[in-house]
Amino acid sequence: MLENPTSVTVLKSFPFRAGALLFAIAAVGTAISLMVQAHLGVAPADVFTTGGAKQLGIAVGTMGWLSGAFFTVLAIAVKRFPSWGTLIGSVLVGQVVNIVLPLVAEPEQLVWRITMMLGGMALLYFGITVGVATTLGTGPMELLMLGLHDKGLSMQVARWGIEVVIVTGGILLGGEIGAGTILFVLLTGPVLARTLPPMVRFMGTEVMTPPAALDA
């Protein structure tokens, strides 16, 4: 079947994608802060991060830098190399968390904690989707997910596998876990599998073809 010419996408300009990446970084850092302060369970990576921060006596954002480096090494091992944006984003997300987290008050009423958790989760999905679609700064965990996808795993299975491992490690470290964590584990693979394709088409990029190291 011939491809409809109207379906052809145009690559968004570098300044546009760089701006989108910065927005995504701010969104992810803010979303993590909201979920942490809701105290109803954080995203799997943040179970590991909060647990590691507790054990090492450091800030959550600072622990995020260390865990980001760890996942970047794993991504490189499966031939998904970080771009300059991945390296910068890993630092900036942790910095955003360190800034925003003290500013977010923990709600007393359960209904507002649930609202904060769900809002943070939605914002986190949006930030991840935009960041990955720019191809300028795919996050370390998303790089690993795409690397495993390159090896033949479906995106959903790859994400579930990563999250089960890091949640287990986070629990052993004493990280925060709750209903939000379980919900996030169940939804992330299916959500990203559905949100990435349209966002990638909008950006005019290609995330299934591994970019060369440090390429823009």
C-alpha cells in the first residue's frame, strides 16, 4: 500500500526540540516532587532513588544523579548511547527535584494526596514522552528500554522488566512504595507505547533507530 503523502512528517528545528527538552526536564523534576510529597507511592525509579537517598543520607535529587549514571551505563551496554541532552538532563532533573521538593507541601486530606499523585504521574508521562521524542535527551531508563526493544523485546515488556528490577532494589533500600508505584508499573509500558508514536510524528524524529553517541 502506498503511503499517504500527507502522513509525511517534518523534523522540528533544533531550537524547537531543545526548548521542548528543557520543558520536559522541568516537567519530570516537578512530577517527581509531586509524587514524593503525595506519599502514596512514587515511580519505580524513584523508589530506588528515595531508598538510596535514605541509606546514603543525601538529597533525593542527588541520588537521582547517581542512579541516572547507573542506568546510562546499562543503556550503553545494550548499544543505546546517550546524547548530550541525556547527560545534561540527568543533572538538571535532579537539580529541579532538589529545588521543587522543599516547596511542595504534603496535603493532609487523602483526596488531595491522590490528586497530587495522579497529577504528578500524568505530568511525568508527558515529560518522558516529550523528552524521548525530541531525541536530544532521552532519559537513562528510556534509553535502556529502547535498547532492550532493539534486542527484540516489546516496549511494554522491556519497561516492565526494568521497573520490576528497580522496584525490588528500591524496596531493599527502604524506598517509598505504595499504590502509586504499582499503578505506575502497570501503566507505564502501555502508556508510553501509545503516547510515543504520535509525539514522535509531531517532532518528526525516529526513536526506534539508535542514534550515534552524543549526536543531536
